[in-house]
Amino acid sequence: MSSIIQLLPDHVANQIAAGEVVQRPASVVKELLENAVDAKATDIKLIIKDAGKSLVQVIDNGMGMSVTDSRLCFERHATSKIRHAEDLFSLHTKGFRGEALASIAAIAHIEMKTKQEQEELGTHIIIEGSKFISQEPAVLPKGTSFAVKNLFFNIPARRNFLKSETVEQRHIVDEFQRVALAHPNIHFTMYHNGSEMFNLPVSNFRQRIVNIFSGKTNEKLVPAKEETEIVNLHGFIGKPEFSKKNRGEQFFFVNNRFIKSGYLHHAVMAAYEGLLKDGCQPSYFLYLDVPPHTIDINIHPTKTEIKFDDEHALYAILRSSIKHSLGQFNVAPILDFDRDPNLDTPYQYQNKEAEYPTIQVDRSYNPFSEEKPNKAVASSNYRKVEPQPSWESLYVGLKQATHDIAEMSFENDAVTSSLFEENDIEQEVKRTYQIHKKYIVSPIKSGMVIINQKRAHERVLYEGFLTSMTVHQASSQQLLFPLQLYYSSAEIELLAELKLSLENTGFVFEAFHEDHVMISGLPVNVTESEISIVLEELLSDLQDGIPDNSFSQNDTIAKSMARSLAVKTGTYLTEKEQENLVHNLFACREPNVSPFQKPTFITMSVEDLDKKFSI
């Protein structure tokens, strides 16, 4: 009987391992950038083509590799960062999984050029699907150039699972930003399809954040710092008034390694309690330095999750330090018991003596005397008192006025009836009622209909926007002064792709810049104060990518804008507004459900009400 269990060939094992290490082009970007950082490079270039599907190349000026190391780095379980098992708990570098480069080489075409500073010649290696094609010496500059071409060329199923170029490009930008934010002492440059996307010079942490997320980010940041035996915390948090609907600008770095932690995020949200609007998320860029032996980073293949020894203490320190920063910079209200009482007095009156009022008395004045007081004294020292009329004077001329009124004749005294009979007058009956500022009740022949005002308005707005984008006849209201809205480079690129669809809804874009857009026209039902909320919600809804076909794209935009602009629960509506909403709802093509397939109204018949009272 033949054996059932067999050892896998190396190239098959590498392809299986690649499924754990390399999920998309962004995984390759992360691994190569971290290797360049570990090589002590001071200048790193990232070159991308077709969102990483055709080319991912990282060029650095690090220390390079020798001929032997350049060949061994593609072997499985080969690493320069671990000598003993105990080294797993004292890591000070980035990547340490020995199968990373071997897995990448198993599913792509690799071209690597590397040279050490003390060597005269470097090494040029070409690998295709784990097969070494060539290895030869070459004249190269100091550092390493690592090019990954045709990713997943031999695994078409995995390649078919990749998302659109927009989505994959966004993931690559996310990985690039995470590494760049953790190392402001390194010059990073990123190119996509030949155009420069980022050029980040050496700077401090704050300037690196501003260079990545546009210039207006500087005024949104508040510094946070705390030093304890458990953790040294420093970084920046966003002011509550600049919070957004999405969680794009939230970064935790532990020992200069980006991590995701729902537990630490909860600590930040607890510090912002009572300062944020519903559904809004604050921005934060927090760097935590902890002893390496107190964390375990080997619990997730991508090393983005970390296990801490004392999470409760870390939670308390993080929450209190953020609260302190918000209060220290007058972002949150605080009680100051050490206030200087001298601040209550204006500076010009601080040393000024008090002036006492002077009193002047006319000693010769006798109130019982018939003689009038001296006019000069009276005018200068006393308020002039007007003589009060007696009560008899109030009735002077009253009898004559009454007599005149009685003799007046009225020409229209006989015409007292209305032009219409009382039976012909249509009495006004209130047709709608608002309950708890949430529902609208309207009577019908069989009973009554109860309408959810928010969902009904979403349906009305949704069909209106969809019609405008389909017919291309949207009307706009021009702004007297163009409006400037600041966004990150990725958000600017996303808005540029949506420009045509947004213009069909009524937007007029005057110009697109690196960190802001100029808007000179808005849809008729959008106010200037709502525009930033509408676009932020739209960018949040499309963070997973723009649909490929135009109908799905228009549908997504119409749904997002309808949800942002719909009347909210708790808004009072006048009787006229209630009637207009009811009429517009039942004029829609599908009034029964909202754009998100939730019922907009229910009906209750008289029989249903009778059953309620028959119990």
C-alpha cells in the first residue's frame, strides 16, 4: 500500500506560505519597505505600476547585502534577525518572518540588485516563480533595489480575487503612510504610473503628519505626551470639532511598528466622551514605546496585532493622558482652582484708587414753603419733576367724545352677511400629525398611514438625485465666493474620479489642487454648511472602492447623499412640510421602501384599531 502522507516540494510549500504572507500587492509593499528601513536606509523610493499588479519596486540606500546573503534571503526560514527562540521576545526590527521573500519569489518575477558600501561590485539576481534564472556581478550604487513584477502570475485564481485598481492602490497608500509616519527621519518618495504621489523629506513627527495629510492638518492637532515606567507615550490627537465619520486618520505605533488595537481605541474614545458628535471619530497619531519583552508581536501573520502584558494599566495611562491634553490646551472644559484673582480686575484699574461720589445739599430748601427754590440750584442739583395731573383731568372731554360716537352713522351697517353661505365654506382640517418628531400620521379612508419621516425623505432625495444624474439636467446654485475644502491626497484623487457624477447632481468644481478642492456651485437642496458633511459621508461610503459600472456608481452616490441630507429624527416639521413630504413620497416610483430597503410607512385600518380596544 502506497504512503498517503507526502512531503510537499519547496515551490508548492512556498506558494502555500504566500497565501498567508502575501494577500495583495500592499503586502509586498509592506515587506519591502520594512526591509529597507531595517537596512538603515535614509532615502527610500517606492515605484508602483497598475496598482502593484505589474510592478512593485523599492529602492533604498541602505547597507545592502553580500553575494551569499543575497542568495540566502530567498530561502525559507532564512532571517538575519533571529538567532535563538528567545529573540522573538526582544525584537527591535520590523519584519522577521523568514518565509516572506521566499513566498514573494514563488508567485512573481523578482529582480534584485544590491551592493554593500565596502564592495566594488554588487549582485544582480533574477528569479521567476522560485526558479533562479541568473545571478551575476554588476556595477551598482550602494543599497538595494527590489523589483516584484507580474504578481500572482502563476496563481490566476488569487489574481482574480484582487479588487479594482482604485482599491488596491488605496491599500498600498495605507501601507506606505504607516511606514512613513513611523520613521520621519527617513526621506520617502512614492511614484504611481510615472507620477509622483508623495515626496516626504526628513522632518519631525508633526511635520510628517502634515506633509501626508495636507497643510490644514496642523491646526487640528493637539500634542499628547506621558512618560511612565510602563510606557512612554507621545504623539498628537485631533480636536473634537474636526472629527470625521470615517476612521481613516487613526494610527497606533508600538516601538515604531503600526498596530491595530480595538482595546486601545476604546481608551481613546473614552477620553473623548461627551466631546464628539454621534457617529464621529477623532483623529490620533500616537506613538507608544514599551519594553520589547512586555509585548508579543507573533500572534498575527501581518504583525498588526500585539499582545500586551498589562493592558489595563496601558488603557488607564492612555485615557488619562489624552484627557489631560484635551484639557491642557483648552479643548475640553476644565475647572481651574489655581486661578489668579487679579485677573478679574482690568489692568488699567489695578492700582487706581476708588473715587467717592460728592453730595450737594441745598440747605435753604423748604418743601412746605410756597416760594420756589432757587432755579440755579434746582437745575444743577436736582432732577426736574414734572407736575402730575389730577384724576379729574382724565375725564375732561370724555362726555363730548361719547356723544360724537353716538351720532356717527355707518354706511355698511346693513351688509353683515358673507359672500358665501356657511355650508359652502371648506373648513380647514389638519391632514397630518407629527408624533415624537419622528413619525407623520395621515388619515386615509380605511384608517391611517404612519410614515417614518427620515426614511421617506431618503427615498424622495434618492430618486431625485438618481434622476438628475441619469438625465444630466441637475440645477445648481452658484456661490458668491468659491468654497475651499481640504482633504488628503487619496481623498482628492477619489473626488477627481467622481467629478463627472457629482457634477450631474449639481456640484460645480472650479479646481482640484494637491490638498484641497474649489467648489463654486452646489445642488439646490444642499446648503453651504452641509457640503463638508455630504462629501465626508460620500468618501466614507466609497472607501472600499468605486463601483466599476456607471449605474452602480451613481446609485452609491445618490444613496450616500440622500442619507446625509435627509431630515433627521427629532426634527420638527411644520404642517406644510409634513404635507409636502407625504405628497412627494407617494409620487416616487417605489414609495414603500427607503433606498436601503427598509419600510418607509405602515398602515393601520379601523379594524386593527377596533381589535386593540376589544381586548
